[in-house]
Amino acid sequence: MNTSVSGTARLVAAGLRALLVLTVVCGVIYPLVVTGIAQVAFHDKANGSELKVNGKSVGSERLGQSYHLDAKDKDGNSLPDPKYFQPRPSAAGANTENTKYSLLVSGPSNLAADSKVLLANVEQRRADVAAFNGVRPSSVPVDALTASASGVDPDISPAYARLQAERVAKANHLPAAEVRKLVDQHVDGRVLGFMGEERVNVLKLNVALRELAKG
């Protein structure tokens, strides 16, 4: 009987020692080492790829955000601000027809390709984007009509950015040629030259736009 109790006690003690060691190694040492390496080697990315202007964070390069007026339309939806480049639509949140981003919810609409709701949303977005930018509906690019899978896409296509240039220039009282040049300067190429598509980061472009408007 004493042998059985002694053996059980040794097993319990060994288990507690293992628990303590693994807790220290996996719960303290490992996170601290990984965090330290990330802060040294990937400081910006480890801290959320923040973009700062005059020491103040204006957003993350990896997360899209909305640029809306305080005013709302007759249905209670926020109106896009004509002074800024707008992101692609977001399906995150309850209102899938609004481009207003919700950082509390990330995800697609999960509507099928033959969904009548999706088709209606696309047609409505086409009409809204065309009217907002003063262009023909047929000239609106695909990424202005379809929401991203993440719901917080930070990028738009160069075609969509260039389509907005005239409207942005007029709203900010800037020469259209300067705004188009600004767009071209913010076109990021394909990853490694062959993966993905060319893209424009909306936050970076709007930050540069603010500086241009100040000057």
C-alpha cells in the first residue's frame, strides 16, 4: 500500500514539474523570444503595419477603411466623401450594400455566383459608382462592383483609382494631371514580378493626397 502511494506521489510530482517547466518554456520564454525577434526584424509588421502622420496613427496599411461624410442619405447610409479615393465595397457587417467598412467583422457575403441578391448589389454599385464619379456605367472596373473576401481589402486596382482621379481633383481644387500622377506613383507592381495584380493602397494614396492638397 505504501509503495502504491509513493509511486502515485512520484508520478504526480513529475507531472507537476513537467507542467511547470512547459508553462515557463512555452508560455513565457517562447512568446518573449518570438516577440523580441519580431520587434527587431519586423517591427512595422509586428505592430500592425501602422501608418503615422505627424506622429499620429491614421490606420493600418493592411486594413481598408471608409472615407465618409457625416451626412447620410434618405435610407440612413453614410455618404462617401468626394475629396478622397474610395475603397472597394465591403460585405463585412450587416449592411452588404454599403461600402462602409466594419473592422469588428471580417468576411465575404457568401452569396453564390448566380444569386439574385448579388446581381442586384453589383448593378446598384455600378450605378452608384458611375453617378458619384461622373462616368459611364460601362467604365466601372470589377473591383468597384464586388466585395473582397476579407471585407477589409486595403487595395484597389489602378483602373479604379484612375477612374476616381477626376472627381478627387475637382473636390480638392487640384489639377487633374497632378492627381493622376499621384495615382501612378502609388501603383504597386505584382509580387516578385509575376504573382497577383497591380494594386493601389488606398490609405497611402489618401495620405499623399492630403499632403498634395496642403501644398
